[in-house]
Amino acid sequence: MDMKRITSGLLGFPIVVLILLIGNKYVVDIALAVIAIFAIDEYFNAISKISKPVRWLGYLCCISIAFIHLVPYYNLNLVVTVAVPTILMLLFAQIIITEMKTNFRDIAYTFIGIFYVIFFIMFIAFINGMENGKIYIWYPLIAAWGTDIFAYVVGKKIGKHKFSKISPKKSIEGAIAGVIGSLLMALAYTYIANTFWGMNISYLYIIGMGIVLSLVGQIGDFSASSIKRYVDIKDYSNLIPGHGGMLDRIDSLIFLAPFAYALLSIM
């Protein structure tokens, strides 16, 4: 076992729990904005090998997460919708202002990063701000981190069939164990929520949602790895010992966050 990986995970988990349990939605929004800044900075550093990202816009979008719940709920969808063409407009304006010192490739990589990292992180804030959000927020966390833990442990022990050359250490056995393990954790958490917190959450729905989120999260992991392979780096940074960078740690979580928000909204 990688002791650095285990130690940093044990140290980081209580901080996450403390923020989510004690902090109100504004505190969580600020924490997510800080996480987004670390993550987008790592992404920009990675693609700087092949382009010149428009960093100022990325950081500005990160800061906006801290203020997301200052927007009235009934206007939130409008603000998010308008943000998409506004960001694209600002990126093309950068090309015009710099007289093409910033080019189309630069803004394309920037645009992908803003939505892959920042926009997806924003959905975690949306989930936390929902009615019963303090309870629901743990479902995407369980799906992402539960999958990671079980896939890592089982893959290390019995993983023999490699999944993809994109991430050669991952195995089919580990992927299956990740889905099953995270699903069992989600069902146990649902039992606690229904028994002690007065919820009435369908176990059948959680089974379906848990499978979807675990699989999507694993695709998110491979997606982050594909970017690293493209720019030829091992980790996005060495911020978290044993895990790499912030983006290495949250790659599956942010990828499944929009799907979790949709599924939890339906529930």
C-alpha cells in the first residue's frame, strides 16, 4: 500500500467533512472556489506545453463560484445560461485585442478547461444548495471516492486484466469492484438517512443512480488521464502526496457532479 496516499487521504477527509457539515452554503461555495483555482491552475500549467491559455478568465470564473448563491434561485438558470456565450465572447475578444497573439487553439483549450473544471465544480455547489443538500451532497462524494478506494484496493490485489493504455495501472477487476463497493456504501448511507434523519429515499433509485455515477466517475478519471498523456505528464502537480495534484484527486468527482445534480433533482 502507498502510505503517502493513505496518510494524505486520512488527513484531507476530516477537513472535507468539517466544511460540509458545519459550513453553510456560502462557506462551501468559497471552499469550492479555492479548490477550483488550484485545479484550473494545474490544468493551465499542463496545457501550457502546447498552448497559451487565457488564465485571467479562468481564475475569474473560479472566483464567481464563491458568489453563486448570492444570485436568487429563480435567476440562477438564466445566469448560468448567459455565462456560456459570454465566456466564449470574451475569449474571442482576447484574440481581437491581442491581434492574434492569442489564437484559436489557445481559446479552445481554455474554453474546454473552464467547463471541464470550473463549470463542473459549480454543480457541487448546486447540489449543496438544494433542499436537503447537506444530505444529498454525500452521494456524489461516495460515488467518486468510494469507487476510487475499492478500485484501488481490489485492483492492487487481484487486478490482472488491464482496462486501457490511457491508464495502464487500472484493471477491469478494479473497475467492477469500484462500482460494487461504492454502491454498497451508498445503500448503507441511504439506510442511515432514512432511519435516523427522517428521509424516504428509494433504495432501488439509489442502486440505479449509484451505478450510473460510479461508471461516469470512472470515465472522468480516464478523461483526466487522457489529457495528461496528451501533454506527457504523470500528475497535474505534487500538491497532495500520493495523489498528485488537486485535479488528480477530484477528476472523477467533478465529472459526475452534473449527472448527480440531475439525478438528485429528479429524486
